[in-house]
Amino acid sequence: MTSPGDSARISPTAHYTGYVWARHGLGAREFATRQGRLAWYGLRPLMAASRAFGGPTLEGLLLARHRVIDHLLTEAITSGRVGQVLELAAGMSPRGRSFVTRFGDRITYVEADLPGMAERKRRALARMGPSAGPHRVESVDVLAESGPLSLSAAAGRLDPERGLAVITEGLLSYLPPAGLTGLWERIAGLTGRFPHGLYLSDLHLGQENSGPLESATKKLLAAVVRGRLYFHHGRASDAEAALRAAGFATATLHRPVDFRGGIPGVGAPGADRVRIVEARTGEPRPCA
Ligand SMILES: C[S@@+](CC[C@H](N)C(=O)[O-])C[C@H]1O[C@@H](n2cnc3c(N)ncnc32)[C@H](O)[C@@H]1O
């Protein structure tokens, strides 16, 4: 059972993804760490073997998920619905910096992660110089139900008058079932207090991840994080129902390929192993 604080063992995976984003020009080199480069070279033989046999690659999956989330977030901001973003488990993702560079004062971007990773991110951002708009990194433990590291403490520092998007990327498969349900309930409750509430995430479905590479990658990642990995829902309809049960008014699980024509790489091998959650809350509810 994962308890608050215990999931710090997941943090090394953020170095791998941070290296992938930088390698593909999605973010600055400051987010690519030495650990990330070592992990990338470590996985390279497995990915090369899969590619050689026409199979999926982790990079195809990661780039598709990242770009689709970027796309949906861009739409929400340019439509005026969202004016602030809370990205949980942000790791070494370049999204906060990139969006603040693009949108300046039109958005407030809050990145959050466990204290050690949050501190590391603050240092990377400091090396890059001032951000072009409101942008900060906070310590949040997504499993904490109360206290200074909780989601509700972070929400209390947001502007209640502006639409809010909450993002989790690369996190959900590491959470045990009860942790995921509790997190979705807290996010739905929190986003429901803002004029517009949007939740974006990636999610892996059991029925789309049953091949040999998925099993090998799952085992490898489980060994790296010294814990289990979960595909919480078998089908998209199961996940959509779980999101509605958690308190979202609407929930859709997009396939990256649905965005072909608008986003590069969404048809790459591996991209069909991930879904993108877009869930919304209804009219704002009064604070409890
Ligand atoms: C695979 S990385 C993803 C990082 C980033 N979102 C990305 O896609 O590049 C997983 C992240 O989850 C963070 N994490 C793990 N457990 C957490 C928790 N209980 N609360 C907040 N963040 C957590 C880790 O520190 C790490 O940064």
C-alpha cells in the first residue's frame, strides 16, 4: 500500500521523461538530467528491438501523450475558460515553462511535486532565469488528504475567480486503486469550486496494454520504482464511469490518433497504448 511520502520512489522516472522531452525539443536542456540520460541509454536496446519488429516504443507513447495534453490545454486557455493551471507530479516536465513563455500574464502556472523533486525543479528553473509570467513550484503530495502538502492546501492559494485546469501526467499507473479513486475525488471536488474545471491526464487501459513489450516495460518500471504498476481499468467506458463516479460531470478518454492532422506523432508505434483523459466539472459548487 502506498502512503503519502512513500511514493518518492517513483521520482526517478521523472528523469527519464525529462530527458525524452528535451531530446525531442519539447523543453530546455536544463530539464534533462544525467540520471535521465543514463535511463534513456539503459532502455535503448529494448526499444530498438521492439522498433525492429514493428512494435511500440515508449518514446512514441510519451510524445503522443505529452502533445495531446498540450493541445487540449492550449484550447482551454485560448478559449478563455482556463486562466490557471495546477500540474501535479510535474517532475522535470517543460510544460509549465513553455506555457508561461507562450501565454505570459494570461495564465498562472503552478507546478507541484513531492518536496525533493519540487526543489530540484525550482533549481532547474532558476538556472534558466525569470519566467515570462506567474509561475511557481510547490510541494504537494497527491496522496495526502489534509495538511500542508495536500491538494486542498495548494488549491487555497489559487484564485477562486479563474477557471482551473489540473493535470497529472505519468502518475496514475503508479498509484494503488484506492489512491487513484481518492485523488480523482479530490481533483473533482477541487475543480468544481472554480468557474470552469478541467482535468487532463494520461491513462493506460488493460485491454490496450497486454502485449509482451508492455509486460516487459511494466516489469522493468516496477523494478525501478520498487513497487507495482497498475492498469486500473480494462476499457475506456470503465474509466469514464469511474471519473463520473468521482464527481466529474463529463469524462472522455481520447485516443491520440483522434488528433491526427493537427498533432505530429500521434500515429507513431506506441501511441495507441495510451489514452488521454479530458474530464470537466459542472457549475461551480460552494466551498464546503
Ligand atoms: C513518471 S514521472 C512524471 C513526471 C512528469 N509529469 C512527466 O510526465 O514528465 C512521475 C512523477 O510523479 C511524482 N510523484 C510520485 N508520487 C507523488 C505524490 N505522491 N505526489 C506528488 N507527486 C508524486 C514523482 O516525483 C515524479 O516526478
